[in-house]
Amino acid sequence: MTIRPASDRSLLVVFGDRICAQAHARVVHLTGGLAGARGVLNLHPAYASVLIDFDPRRHTHAQMESLVRQCLDLPDPPDPLPRTIEIPVQFGGESGPDLEDVARHTGLAPQRVVELFTAPRYVVYFVGFSTCFPYLGGLIPELATPRLSAPRRHVPAGSVAIGGSQAGVYPLASPGGWRLIGRTSLRLFDPQAAPPPLVRMGDQVRFVAEARR
């Protein structure tokens, strides 16, 4: 673990340089332990790190580092049973314009790409980039495909994508450079829902292939 200042009012805690369950567990532990702590303004968890924004009128960097270490020394709370969210997806065609490119890159048939993509249960490592975008761990290594050399200006909401060794779903229409292999009609962000995000850090996601309409 390394702890270093990221600005005059933020601290970056890094648990390693790999996407793995052990680092994720420590991210969850620290994020949960600091949530609501006095002087902590915001928490930004990632795959293996947490960026902590704090009120410099209440804490120095050294005091925040001490608070982080105290939090990590506490026993892990009991793990809640993870929720599993099933996401129906139409793969290929207009819904997944990059499926053929992923197939060519991996040397697999498009249908085999879909079979492998829908096989695992993915873990929501964290949510970020745009509103409620879930970064998913668990992509089968054979499906890893580089991002586009130039991002699209418009990616439709619900697009299911591969970016390198990661998988994700665009909750809202936005620019993006990941490979689009399908689309879901499920709303991952609904301002009228309580809470608005459908998925949260620690959830499991299972993709289910739908027949094309």
C-alpha cells in the first residue's frame, strides 16, 4: 500500500497495480470506513485505489493518513451477500457495431464471443467516468480487445462494451472509445428511482443474450 498527497486537499491510497479481488476488498473496506467521516468531503474508489477529498481546515495530509491507517486496521465488517443484476443484451448488428471487430481481433466467431462474454458473473469494482458507469472485473482474457484509436462522439445509452481487459455498460448517451458489442434496454440510471443507480460497487452482473428484434 502507498499513500501520497494528490493535491492540497486530497490523498491517494493505492493498493497495487492489478485488478484483483484482494485489492477490491481493501478498496471496499476503506471506502465504507471513511464514508461519513468528519472532514471527508468525497471518496473516489477505483480498481485498486481510493482518492480521498478532505476539508483542509479540519485535517492535514498527515492526519488524513493516520485516519486511513486506523480505518484499515479495524476488522473487516461481515460481507453482505452480493446482489446479482441480470442485464439482457442484444448483441451485434446496430446494437453492437464492434462485435465483428472483436471477433476478428480475438480470432473467434462472433457467436463464440457472445458465449464467452455471457459466461462469467462480473463484479462491479467501482462506478465512475460518467453517471453510474459500472467498471466490471471478470472479462475472460481471450476477449480483451484494445479501445478504439479515436473515441466516438456519441455512444447510445445501454451500450455494452469491452475496453482492453475491462467490460462496462454506458448508462447514458456520451462519447466513448470502448468496443460496442451489444445494447441493453435496461436503465442503469433512472432519476425517478430510489436510489437512481441500478448497480453499485460490490454487485455482481450477469449478461443474458436476447434474440435480435
